[in-house]
Amino acid sequence: MLPEALKNFHDGVYVITVESFKDRQANAVKELGRDNFAFVYSVDRSLVTKQQMIDDGLYDEQRAIETDRSSKPMTLGHICCSLGHANVYRHIIKNGIERALIFEDDVTILPNDEVAINVAVENIPADAELIYWGWTGVARRPRFAAAKQALYKLQHSMGLLKYDHTMVANLYPTAYNEYFSIAGKQFCAHAYTLTRSAAEKLLEWNTPVILNADNALMYAVLNGDVKAYISNRQFFGQRSLDENDPISSLTQS
């Protein structure tokens, strides 16, 4: 069940899904509680083509290739996922939601006691525009971070790396308090807090779609456009990250 402290901290709670994904919707209800959120719907990739997305101005493949670190186009699944997140952002802006909690429909609640959750919520940084409650990536600055960043900056200067000097400088999380760290290069977008101001920035970043949903968050963070934090204790997981789970990723094709 969605922890009461997290629910009360937000003005709205939303789960991104597709109309036909009944098993995933059942998962969200089971994990979070039927009355604790609203569904926001994305595009069913089985009903569209990538060319339709391009023709309708929803996806810009050339800019996607230019932006992607590996110069690869997006999959249709990633495009549809990004559109689902964008639909939540538009809802937030349209309805004046100042702070929303956003989930993907394969979310799971990790074992944590109520006291730990309450204390974390009480210590949320006041300037947070984005909070990752579940994520992957490094948890702290690695030992040889400075040397790696110097190399990355050199590679960018030589045209070998698309991350610019600002992005390289922001690659690694840094300690903030006992409960949160300033975010760096984090992945996953299955459980996060987002403010209305950040939603506006992300829509500007990713309309038309040029980045996967989690990459859009990460690029905005690394460029310093959104003030973001990670919860040092993760509260939510994602079923599609488990290769043995029957709910699998929908974004790889």
C-alpha cells in the first residue's frame, strides 16, 4: 500500500499505463491501493508505427539520434513510454498540481518500515523539483571521479563524447543529508516526485520526443535545469527489471 506520508506530501499521485495493459494495472492496484492514485494513459505501441509518430510531429528521429550518446534512434516502445510521461506532465500543468508522485505500472513497493518513510519525507530538501524514490546508477562519487571527468571533458573537446562540460561536472551524486543525495546520472523513471516547474521544463526538453523517459529526466538533471535528489534508501522497485518476472520491459522494440 502506498505509504500515507508519501501520499500526503503530494498533490496528486499518477500511474502511467496503456488502456489494454490490464495485468499491469492490476499490479499497480495491488501495490499502491485502488484509491491512492489515478491512471494516466499512453499510446499503445501495437496500434501505431514509428512513421506515424514522425508524421504527427510527436517524435523527431533526427534530433533523437543527434542527442543520444550512442547516436541511436529510439525504439517505438520508448517513444510511447515517453509520451505517457509527457501526458502526466501536461495534466500536472493544466490542473495546477504543484507536486506529483509518478509511477510506471510495473512498480513494486520495497520492504521499508513506516518510521523510515516518515523520517525521509520530513527531511526532503526544500528546493527539490525531482526526487527519485527508485533508481539505478552509482550511489556516490567514485574514487577516481575527478580523473574520469577530466577524461570525459577531453573526449567532448575532441568530438568523441556528446556530454558537454556541464553534464560531465554533474555526473556523480553528492551527499546532501542522511536521507538524500543530490542526483547525478541516475536511470529509471518508475517512481519519482515532480513539481509543476520541472514538468514545464521537461515538456520543453522532450517535445517532440527525442529522449527515453528516464533519459529526459537525466539530461535535465545533468544540464542543471532541474534540481534533483535521490532517496538514499530506495522505496520502490520495478518488476520489468527482473528477467524472471512475467511482466517484462515494453520499451526494447
